[in-house]
Amino acid sequence: MSTALLLSALLAQTQPMPDVRSTKHNLSSNSTNTVHAVSEDGVCVFCHIPHKAAKSKPVWNRDLSYQTSGLYNVYTSTTLDSNVGQPNGASKLCLSCHDGTLAIGSLLNNNLGPTTVQMANGVTTMPVGPRNLGTDLRDDHPVSMVPNVGSDPEIVVPPAGDYVQLKEGATPGVADSVQCTSCHDPHLPTYKFLVKSNTRGALCTTCHSKPGWIGSAHEQSMAAYPASGTQVVSDLACLSCHAPHNGQSPSRLLQTNNLSFGAPFPWNEENVCYSCHQSGGTGIDPGTGRGAPDIKTQMGKATHHPVELAVDQHQPVFTTHLPEPESVLNSNLHVECADCHNPHQVRPLPGNVHKGMKGISLSGATVIDNAAVDLKQYEVCFRCHGDTFATFIPPAPTRPPSGSNKRTEFQTTNGAYHPVAGAGRNQSSFLNNVLDAPDGQLKGNDWQGNRLSRSSTLLCSDCHNSEATNNVNGSARNSSAFPKGPHGSVNQRILRANMSFAVGSMNGGPPFGGYNTNNFALCFLCHDEQRLRGATVNRSNFYQPGNVSSGNGNLHNLHLVDKTNANCMECHYNIHSNVEAANTDYRNIPSGSPSHLINFAPTVVRFNGADPYYGDRPTKPRYGRNPSGQPYCLLQCHGSDKMNGTDSTYAPPSP
Amino acid sequence: MRAALLIAMLGAAATTPAASRMSSIDKSKHNFFGPGERSPLPGMDVCQFCHVPNRLETAGSVPPLWDKAGKGHNAALSTPADPSGPPLALRWAGSTLRCLSCHDSTVSSINIVFRPSSVSLRFDQIADDGRRRDAARSTMRAPPEEWLASVMGNHPVGIPYPLALEPSEYRGYGPRATLLATGDWQPDPRTRGLKLFTDRSGFDVISGTAGVECASCHDPHGTPNKYFLRIPKERSELCLGCHRK
């Protein structure tokens, strides 16, 4: 015996390694496990016997003949590229206890013949619980599957030398399959017999390569989960949302177990997220001083993205599986958290909360967020609020025309739009606080941190956001409110601040009483109220020198306060754009030339007479330019025909 | 002094397993006169059921001296469990082939190559063996069902062992580094009473050439343990002699 050999032998004797005998798989009578034999003192014998064993590798001491074809329901999903057949290889062996069919003590051969070893505590088959997988394996990670790495770049085979390995499957002698033993070594005295630690998802990510995971909000979170626990979200990693066994979802092994609250939530998609994303769902991340954003509360507000309406309608859109199980242009009536966020890649604000998503560009093309392309917020919104608006968000009596096609509305070639996809068409100096600081008509900063100006762009979420974000002027991005985003609001239409939609003062509509700032709180977050009400110097571009009405050269003030107590929406009915102006007749305003977001509410009535400039009789309320290029309105307000064209022509002195 | 030493040595020898095994063949089921029975036949002893004198022309060239004609193995054993492994002809060799010459279930009787001419060996002169009786004395025992198609269902033999945790080459199997990767092996099962083999004649069993045969676990000459096991199987100590699981 060599010295080294002697040394190693001595080491083995003096430092006994913990082995299978110290695990739950020690079923012998010497074990202290709940499941153990009354008198059989063998350990290996419950699984192995050197002769008269099942025809298996390794030699197996349980009769596998009951595992007939079709016994098991196997995993399936719309994003699965590999074939999952009936269990084979080592997985069959594991299942001979873990499917709960055979008695644990039922052995092929013990002392020269079949034996049923008597187990203590009255145990026969695997006790009911998470370890008893049953024969329905649809809620378990697929096994006996040759991973199809060719069709899915997010699946890789484990590198040589890794503890995780493919194992023999249908082809003898070829280790090409995912089996139970790829992740578990039934002899290891480790946590759940795992071949290596799954802290930070190390085990899962051996095969599941998730681009953008590193650095994502969930990978980085140091919030304790459960809230009172010692593990943090980043350590739990994949297991925060996925369950390799006994998943709650029909596929993709999602779990709704909220370790902070006890029993699992009922299955639906948003409950996966709510496991953390509710009050007390996690502890406080010492880095950010916050727990997981409480989205559940947001989604419980008066208006919200209705994630609760659909169950099992959503399919992944951030998958590399082709064809996509769900078109990026969403026509399948539902919305779930994962329609806007990719939980594997999402970055916390001010990062890209839509990282890793797919969207629809302004031109209608599919856009994929990746290292080279940063998906824009509106491109995510266009998935539902764009070309599929008619089927996805149908017009309804209770729903204003905001359910229209936002992709066409925000085209930068349009005559008027709020500047979401590009700078706006109104480049008047009166719409530029840079030139008119500090009391400009626009106020606050835009979402990129610059002073709002005529060249600023907006986010959809600058208007559609939690009401808590109205604590700042300008972009909601600059609010300290947490969480932000168009999840839900106490205001109508998930608006960030109150906005009165009461129009129709002409024909017996709601009595407005007097002017009330709060009716237009949303608009005044960016548009300075004083500029709209200033009678003389401080004014908007809707202005007429002289005496349209005494002291009321500022025509916004005239409409809002002085004369009519009109609502913003009377004249700016669709505030997104002028594309869908069903009740407006634009005269001498060529398509695509600036039209100042003027489109009249359906309740505004046409002028009952001829246009003094052009002689025709308009069939709708008219907004136009006279032959001299001066803008005018031709319609009835409050039963008055003062808006008769000549009297309603205005000429700002310095546009 | 010398006497004292001798006594001490004898005392030590008496307590070693080797000493207790010396006559255990007589008490074992491999004594086909009957366990514990003496030979009723002058010139015929228990050894001759398996071994032939080295002067006999039928003696095999490879020790231990065996019927040169040997015995084939059951055709059912021609299907390897591991199709990627070396041919079975390479692996069914050495002492394992000796074991299989009876234990492959093809032996129809105690077929003895050498016996004194005066001896007429009949079944009834051989002490009753339960298993042969059960099998109507036609075969050693009914062919084990699990051997009908392949050797699967049995612990592999003719395979390398990573003695001293170094990859071994044995019976056509090249060094198997993957076995080592699991680290699931005892450095030297011999320290626990098990036996390793080498397929290279004239060499001691050293790391790099070690292998496992039937006789790694079983001693056909009898042991105090069940099933000719070299060490007791209780508490799985036998398995754990090699497998560090």
C-alpha cells in the first residue's frame, strides 16, 4: 500500500464523511427518519440489490413492471421545444417510490426473494406531501427529455465537469437526457439531495441561460423573502417564482406560494407576482430601503390594468420559442403583469422596467429589447393600445375614445399629438418654458430630467400613473412616489391626477358651476394654470389682442373661466391626437399641418349657417384658418352663435 | 522467546478472518458432499468439484487450475448492460468466468473433469442440495428470470475500480474519469475486507489496473457470512465497502 493510499485510508477512517446514512433516504431501522423500517437494518437494499434486481442501471430492487406506457402525465407547455416522453432511465427508478404507487418496503429481492419490508409508523406508500409527486408529472420539471438546444438559445447543456449532468435516457450508454439525477443525487447529504447549491439560481442556470438576468431587479434584490426569513430574493432567485416540483400553474412551473403569508394563493398569473408584490410580501432591501413594490394595492384601485379578468389566457411574449405562442401584437383579450414586464430582466426605475420585452414600434414593426435596442415604453403600450384596439379595447359607452389606436395617434407626421413618440407639432415660443422661465406655460421636468419644453417628449405614464405621483409637476418619473406606473389609480382612466370628463354644457349637460382648478389637475401638472388664466401678459398662444372681451385677450381664460366655464375636453376632446376627430371639420388646415390638438367633443354643435370665409355650410363644428391664415372657430357654444367665424377669428400677435 | 512469538502469532492468526476461512469450504454449500459432510469417496475431495490437479492434461493454463475445456456462459449473458463497453468476451474472464461456469444456470450436473476411475459419482452420492433438488436436479437452479435477456439486474463485474481514487483500466475498459468525478468511492475496499483484482498477470493489484469481479464480494471457499460474502451485509456495510454514498 502506498503512503498516499494509507493516508487517504486513514483520513477516511478518522474523518467519516456524512453519507447516505445521514439522509432521508436512510430507511433502515437504525434511522431516525419518520419513514424507516421496523427491523431491516440495510440501507442500500431499499433501492439496490446486487442480484435479481430490475433490469435497470443501476441495479434496482423494486419491481418497475407497473410503470406501463402512459402511466404518467408528462409536462407540457407552449414554449417547450423538447420532446418529453414517459419517464425512462434513472427517473423511472426514483418514481418507483416518489409516484406513490409501490409500498416503500416493497422489494424485488431481499434474502433471495421478493419481500415487503415492514415500515414503522404505519407507512406503506410514500406519504402524501410534496415528495409524493404522483403519476401526474405535469406540475414537475420535465425529465427523460433530450434538451433541444438547437431551437432554444436559452437552453444549454451543462458544461463538462459540472455537477449537473445529462444522464442516460432512451439510448443506452448515451448521456443525453435530463433526469431526476441531473439535479438530485439520492445519496448526497445535501439540501434536497441537490448535486449543487441552487443559491442565486446556480443549479437552474446551469441549463437555463437567461439573458439579462444578471443585474435584473429580481437578481439584485436583497429583500428578505419571506419577510421574516433569512433568505433574500436574490438568493432564492428562480425559486421565488418557479417551483421545480408541484408548481401551481398549468405550465412553466410557476408558484403562488407566499412564504410570508402561509398557504399558496389560488392559481392565477398575477398571484405569482403578488407573492412578493404586496404589502409585507418581502422584507426591506437594505440597499434601496424598500421592499418589493406593492403592486397588488395599485391593482385594487378604481381604475387599473385588469390583470384579474383573465386566467390562463396569457402566453409568454419574451420567449425565444418560435413561433411565438402569443403574438406580440396582442389580440388575445387579457392583460397580465408579464405583458409589460419580463421578470427575468426587469430593471427598477430609472432603469428599463420593460427590459427584455417585445413591443410594437411606431411603424408597426416588432421591437425586441436587447443589448442594442432599448424598448420604449410606448412600444409596450402599443401591443394592446395600438392596432388591435378595435378588438382588444372596443369602444364602449363607458369608455371615451381613449380606446383608440394609439400607434396611429402618435405618428409624428400627424397635425397634433401629445409628444410621446417625438417632439410635438406646436413649436410656439409660448409653449416653451426655456424661453419663458421661470414661469413658463410648461413646468417641471420631463422624464429625462430636463426642463419641460416644446422639444420634450412624454411617457404614457406621465399622464397614466398612480395618483401618488401627482406630488410633482412635470413627468411622473420625477415623483418620489413608490411604486409608480400605470398599474392603477383612484382617478378615471388610470390618470395620475383628477380630470373632469364632464362635457356637454351646451345641451343640458352637467352643470359646471364655476371654474374649479381641480377639474383640470392632470393638465396643470405640466401646463401652467396661471398662463391659461392670465388676462394680459402671462398668456397662452390662444390669444387675441384687443377686445374679444374686455380684459380677456387670453382666450383660454375666456373659455375656462370668464364666459363659459368650459372643460378642456370641450375643445381638446381626444387629448392624445387629432387623428380621430369625429366631430371636427378642419378647414384650410392641410393634413399633417399643426392643428393644436383641437378636436371637439361630440356634444359640441355645428354652426347653423354658412362659413363667412368659404361660404359652405359645415356639417360639423369647424376649426380652420381663414384665407389670411388666421385661425377661427365656427360652432355653437351655450346656444350662442358667437363662434361664427368672423367673431371667433383670433390672431396671436407673436405665435 | 521464539515459542512466545510463535504462540503470539498463532493467537493472532486464530482471530483473523483468514484463519476462520481455512476450513469453511467444508461447511459451505460449495461442499457438494453436503455442508459439513466429509467425502464418502476415497480419492475424491471437495476441491475436485472445481479444481483439477496440475498434472492433469485438462488443467487450464490460467490459475486456479480449472477444467481446460472450461464452461461457456449462458448465451443470455451475451447482451451487455452497457453497449458502449468492451466486448463481453473480454469481461467474462478470470475468476468471474469460473463462477459463471456454474452460476450461469447452464450446468446440468456436477460435471467433474477429474475423479478417480474407481469412483462412480452419482447425484445421490452428493449430499442433497436444496437448490438442486428444487430444480429437479437438472440444472443448478432454474435460470434466474433476470438473466434470460441480459446480465442486467446484477451488479456489474469485470469493471475497473478507482483504487486510491485513480482511474483504472480493466478488462477493456479504459480509464473512467467520470467515475472519479462523483467521488463516490472508497479509496481501498481491501482495507474493509473486500478484494480487488488485476487483469495483468504477474502484477500486484495496484492503482490504475484494479477491477471488480464476483470474488470481490464473494469468497467461494466460504465465509462466516451469508451468501459467501466476504463481509457481513448487515447495515449495508458490504455495499459501503466500495461505495462512498
